[in-house]
Amino acid sequence: RWFAAPSGASVPPAPRPPAPATEVTPDLKAPVVADSPFTQPLRIPGREGLMAQTPRGSALRLVAKEGAFPLFGGPETALWHYNARIDETIVANPLLAIGRGEPLDVTLENALAEPTTIHWHGLAVDEANDGSGLHPVAPGKKRRYTLRVENRAGLYWYHAHPHQLTGKQIQRGLAGLLLVDDEEELTLRKRLRLPWGERDIPLMISDKQVNDRNEIVYKDNPDDWIGNRVLVNWTAGAYLDVKSTLYRFRLINTSNARVFRPAFLHRGRPLAFHLIGTDGGLLEKPWRVDDLFLAPAQRADVLVSFAEVGEGESVILTSLDYVAMENEDDSGPLQPHLMADHPGAVPMGGRMELMEFRIGAADPKDSPAPLPPKLCNFPKPAVEVTPVRKFRLSLDAEGVWHINDWNMHASGHDAQFVVRRGTCEIWEIHNAMASMPHPIHIHGFQFHVLSRTISPPDIRARAVVPGGLGPQDLGLLDTILVWPGETVRIALDFSQPFKGRQRYMLHCHNLEHEDMGMMVTFAVTDDAPVLPVG
Ligand code: C2O
Ligand code: CU
């Protein structure tokens, strides 16, 4: 299914959106940006439309439906989205903000012609509110999700998750953001003085396969769906006017399959920045990095200073190219099989420009607050005398993905193992495939990373602590990228306030792998036998 480009093969440049055909009187004072592909202002959380931020604390009714939105310039695009009406205003895929400990009350109405759900990605929920494929909402039907958000502050998200239709529905648009805050976060915000929505901005990045009529294209049962266009906050060719000072960005990759390697390039060179948080909230301390790996579903909370960038200059958020494999023969960008399905797409691992920051003068009164050496009281993993459960990711001769020789599509939803509530386990995940990284996601529980064995050189080079861990491994995660040949160990704490049998999923967040059954159901109960240590 996956193969490497021949060594030294060149990666085609990212397609550029056509310039809008409008006549303009030249403004001689305006800086000339030669052929900039970045012509649309970035959408940021506002009051209406895509990504509008809804008022806190009220029950919400979200209707899953199709609607037309200007995304790519030119004709509008039919987008499947979660639609709500708030005081006569229509919002689409709204950003929900909530405090830790507060209730979330969302009723989904399905106005599509096929089943859908809302999965609360990263949240510690019970089965009934998890929105997995175990509880699809049929066309014309409703489901109410009521839960208390117990997670640490951070950026989470919600998306459709019906069995075998997740890739299609997310590619078509069914995804939104959920921002959680808590006391530690609010203290940090006060110190950093970076107001949300102004100097603290989410960047929801996804690639879409788009035809020349601006339609998002998806075919039945594809492999690894990658796109020829990039949306950041539902904006193609996005730019953001910023000042030459400090910003906080909440990066999230909502692509179907593409792993990004984001870096902030100034004059072609990476601007160092600080990683301060991951999927499950703040790291203990900031880490200075040049770039990151952001697999589908992963988040990165970063602080970027444009202070050294001159007024009138640009910084381009770029996904750098990367080598995913150890083996010489396998090096180079990953080429989805049948690139013909993805005309104009850059192969996975190829370089792509995502958006532009246009730098303006800083307010002379603004002096950025210094970075605190300690960001939060980071929860420590419980790893003493902890049993180990092993998982092996593999591909069979028919091209079917498996986890421990199990394929949900072929074999069903039955829970494959049961974990005793209140216990801790180490899960060891081994990617037995030589050619393909898998972003492995676990529902219902955030986890710590304990170790990674081998990694491609690019990844190994970022180890900062024993065990091969890089800065991104030092936070709480709900999705971990397991590189070809790699073995990772993660620690999970199965304490939760729920009762009875609760079923969750462990699956690949490459949505085409997920839809093809690279997913296992497990249950958490009070009376499961405790996994023996050893
Ligand atoms: Cu974000 Cu099971 O998914
Ligand atoms: Cu996978």
C-alpha cells in the first residue's frame, strides 16, 4: 500500500491557488509580494460562520448537515458540518470553550443521509458519551451528549466517528475544536498576557483533495487519503497579520492521513520556538525546538516570537520534508499508492507551505512577558510494578491492517480485552511494518510516553531525555505516532468515575486505516482480572 519514492526523487511543488481575477489599481506604497499564494485572511474564532466561538455554559444543538462556504476562493464548497443557530446567527463547526469541571451538553441532530456521531477526541468520557462507532446516530435521529469535562486545560476536538465512514465524513468537514481551561492555564495566561483570539490563536490544519470546481473529493474505500490543498482554520492560502512580538498558537492536525512537520520559516530558515503543551495540556516546562511532527489528531501548543523579524517581512508556516524510515532504500517521501487518486498532491513527507504570517510593527509599549521556567504541576505517570500489555501493528498479504492480528472490519466490535478500572498498565506498541508510521489513538484516557526504541534519524535526533523521548513525548498524549519498526511504551491510568462496563477504542488515526478496521475495542470494568505483572 505504501512505498517509498526512489532515492533522490524530487517532490513536486505544492499547487498554488489561482490568483483572484479582479482588477485593482496598483497601490504603489504596498509591499510587493511576488506571486504570494497566501491571499485570504485567516479565519479566527469570531461570532459567526466557520469556527465561530459559542458562548460558554449553554446547551447546544448541533445539526450535522451540508452547506456551502467560501473556502478556496472562487466557487463555494459544499461542506458537511455541525451547524448551530445562536441568537439568529449561524455558526458552523463552532469552537466550544469550557472550564475544567464544567458540564458539556450537546444534542446532535443528523440531517445527513447516513449515520454519524460526535466523538469527543481526548476527553475522559463514558461509552455513552464517547461518540464512537458503537453508538451511531441514524439519519433523522438525535443523540444528546452530556458529560463533565474532567480533562486538563488544552485544545481538544470533536469529529464524526461512524464505523467505516469516519474518513469520508472528516474529509468532507465534520470536525471542530474544543478549548478547555483550568486554574493553571488561567494563571499562565495572566503571566504571558496573550489574549485568546488575538495573540493566542488556534491553527487547525488539514489537507483536502479538491477538484477544479472547488469540490472536496473523496472516493469509496481509499487508502491514505491526502490532499492537494491545505486549509488552516478552513481558509486556503491563509495569511495572518501579526506584530513583531510574541504569539501563542495551538496547532492541530485534522487531516485524514498526512503527517505534517511544521516549522516557522523566516527567509527560508526555521525560527526557533517553544513547545509548551501537547494533546493533554501543558508540559512541565517549555522546550525550545525548530520544528515538530504533527500526526493526524495531534496538537501542539507553541510560543513563537516574531520580534527578530523585520516589519514588512513574512514568516511561512511550512511542513518540512522528512524521511520516515531507517533503511536507505526506503528513504524519501512516502507515496500513497495510486497517486493518481490525489492529483496535484505532495506525497507524504514532502515539503508544503501552509500559511503566511505578515509581520507588522510591534506596539512600543508591548514588552513580552518572560517565559516562566515552570508551566504547571505536571502529573507524574504511575509506573511502579505495572503490568505490560503488548500490541503489534501489521499488514497482511491482502493489504489489510491489523492490531494483534485483529481487524475490526473483518472481525467485529467485540471487546478484545478487559481492563480493571482503577489499575495502571503499560502498553507496548510495536509497529511491525517497515514502510509506514501509524498515529495510534486511545479513547477515554490520556497517557504518558515512557520510551521509544528506534526511530528514523530525524526523530531520534530530537531525544532530550533517556528512553529516546523528544519534547513532544514529555506531555500527556491521546495519540502517538509510532514510526516504522518502532516500539513505544506508554503508561495509562484506568481510574475513572464511571461504573459498569465501558467500551473504548484503540485505533490508528490515519482515518483510512481506521475505516479499514485498524481498530480494537476494549472494555473497562470493576471486576476484570488484573493483568499479571511480568
Ligand atoms: Cu479522533 Cu477514535 O478518534
Ligand atoms: Cu495506520
